[in-house]
Amino acid sequence: MSGRELHIDIAIIGGGIAGLWTLNQLRNRGYSAALFEHKALGSDQTIGSQGMIHGGMKYALAGSWGRDAQTLSAMPAVWRQCLAGGGKVDLRGVKVLSEDFFLWSGPGLQARLNSLLASKFLRGHIETVTPQDYPAPLRSADYRGRVYRLADLVVDVPSLVYTLASRQREAVFGIDWERARLLRQGARAALLLGEITVVPQQLLLTAGAGNANLIAALGCEQPAMQRRPLQQVLVRHHYDAPFYGHCMGARPSPRLTVSSHRDRNGRPVWYLGGDLATDAAEEDPAQLIARARRELAVLLPWLELGASEWATLRLDRAEPRQATSLRPERAFVGKLDGVENARAAWPTKLTLSPDLADEVERQLQADNIRPLHRPDLAALGHLPRPPLATPYWDTLFP
Ligand SMILES: Cc1cc2nc3c(=O)[nH]c(=O)nc-3n(C[C@H](O)[C@H](O)[C@H](O)COP(=O)(O)OP(=O)(O)OC[C@H]3O[C@@H](n4cnc5c(N)ncnc54)[C@H](O)[C@@H]3O)c2cc1C
């Protein structure tokens, strides 16, 4: 190793929700932890997410209410506790966009939704909404379906990233891989930053899709990663009422998922996901936009969005590799093969960030990795501070 050594408890690489949440939780527990981000905090999936903190009902509707469902269904309450300042991570100051998330039936599909809702898994988790309480876009005499309220909430992701980063300002650093390098010394990993070598008790990789290269840089093959691509649609318009909901169609997964945001000038943007996005990963953007316009015209024909501008966004969901390439059900934390002090982690959903941080803590304790070093990161003070990622609705429209 060259130059000076800085011994800390945990070095985290990657400042999306996984890294930021875990940094907050571990430092609150007394660990000396530092996070290193190579672009902007919250880049890629986190800033591209719809901000839904969901209890897994959309998966229950799809009939995949697996053995880890309890973890997911507990998450909205865990987040609410953190938002109120009483959880393991302090989310006071994070903007909640909606306390409600709706489930609504598309044309002619109420019977199917009725049978799904009769499922024993859903009892107690879903509440029928009376027409006077329908969200504004469904308040039309021409709407023939039914609306249900889920126990989910929607958070404003830029304010989530800002809050988590600003609480740990002194522990968040930019990293330039032109000058930095992961080092492997026998069975242990360290981080070379020019003149300083950071020697952590534990190296934690939370770089989303970037984990694959970092794992390879340490000469490892496991844990392996999978990418599940999708292409979201954004429409900026003049319709002022917000809308958060899944439209259920003929398939078990949501046909369309809508969340509402505002660009930096306050103009409303609907962010469209669901089958529309997952079926369209490789579709030509112009064709996808035409399809999205048709979807809205079929599902909400009475709605007048005013002059609208459209864009699409292709993103990969990065996750631990599954035997079937399907969606994993829990946050994942796993040791790198052959390195004693390195793990890689993927939350698999924004919602599961608390589960990921708990699992990291559990594994640290199992390895007897306790807070050992003073939380003095002054030796890293010369490193740059990374900016916050800009929401896609502020970069994709002219
Ligand atoms: C379109 C879309 C919508 C979604 N909506 C929801 C939702 O509503 N609710 C929900 O629960 N989940 C949702 N998800 C899933 C959720 O967004 C992700 O599971 C979660 O954000 C992953 O967080 P992460 O921190 O692991 O990765 P990322 O958010 O991708 O963050 C990785 C970070 O690591 C940094 N990085 C990468 N490589 C390096 C490197 N070599 N060195 C240093 N830093 C590096 C990146 O710049 C980035 O800041 C959605 C996902 C997508 C794609």
C-alpha cells in the first residue's frame, strides 16, 4: 500500500438509495463509515424510480405472494416511522407526494379484478373507494370501473436523496476512478485514493448496475448480477391534479402505473410505467410514445391534458442474478467470493432499502464487525463532494 492509511469501519461505494440509506443507518449505530460516489448522488435507478413505497400488493395481484412477502408488506409502516423521525434512519424533511396509491380497473375488466381482490392475501390490505373520493382523473361519469386504495405511499425521490445525503455530509465523497483503485491484498480489499489508502473493516458495494464491474475489479465472480431493462414514458402537460395509481388490465401485472411529479418550473409531469414500460425495453421511442398516447386515450378518454410533450427513458433494473431472471423478493447482501471483507448489495426496490440496511447490520454482527474506529474522516477532506442527481423530467425535456 502507498502513502498513508486510513482505517475505518465501512467503506461504501455507490450513492444511490442503497448506499445512502445504509450509510445513515450504520453511522447512526456508531460505525465509522464513508461513502464514495463517482457521478451524482441518486443517479440511475434511484432518481429514475417512481418513489412508490409499496407493500407488495401489486405482486399479490400477480399471484406471486412468496415467502418473503411479510418483509415487503411491512415496509410502508417502516418508512412512515422514519418519516416521523422515529425510525433507524431519520427521514424528517423528505417530501411525501401522496399518502394514497390507487388501484383501478381498466375498461371491461372489473370482473377479473373482483376475483383477484377476493384472494385471502389481499383482505385487510385494500380498501374500496367511494366515487366522491376517486382521484381527479377518474372522476368522470364515463368511468365504469372501481377504485381501491392501497396502504402504499409515494415519496419525492429528489428530496429523499437530498435529506439522506445532507444528514451525512461529512461522510460523502466523490471518487474519480482515473485516480482511485480497488486493491486486493490476499483475501482482503482496500481502496486506494491517490496518496491515501482507505482500509475498511468492511467494503460494501452498493453501486447498482456498477456493482458488476467493481466485483470483477476485485477478481471475483460472485455475487452475479442481472439487469432487467425497461423504458418509461414521461409526459409533461397542463393538467394540474396529481395521480398515483396502477391500472389493472387483463394481465396480472399493472397495465399502466402513473406517478405525478413537477419539473423545476412547476409544470406537471406524469411518469408512466407498468406493462407499458416493461414490455417496451427495446421499442423505438417514437412508437412507444404513440402507444402511450393510445393507452391514455383508451383508459382515460375524458381526460384533457392540454398541450403535452413526450419523452422516454430507458433504464436497467440491477439485481442479484436469479435462476429464472425473475424479480427477486428481498433486498440482497452477499459476500464476494474469495474476499473476506467485501460484500455487494442490491435493494431490488427503493421500498426495501430499510431491509437492505438491516441485513447489512445483521451480517456485520454475524462476522463480529463492530464499531471500532473513531468517525474521523478529516484525512479525506481534500476529496470533492458529489452533486445530487437531477430528476429526469428536468433533463429529458428541452
Ligand atoms: C423506472 C424505475 C422505476 C422504479 N420505481 C420504483 C418504485 O416506485 N418503488 C420502488 O420500491 N422501487 C422502484 N424501482 C427500483 C429502485 O429504483 C431500485 O431498486 C433502487 O433505486 C436501486 O438503488 P441502488 O442504490 O441499488 O442503485 P442506483 O439507484 O442505480 O444507484 C447506484 C449509485 O451508484 C453509483 N455508482 C455506480 N457505479 C459506481 C462506481 N464504480 N463508483 C462509485 N459510484 C458508482 C451510481 O452513480 C449511483 O449513484 C424502480 C426502478 C426503475 C428502473
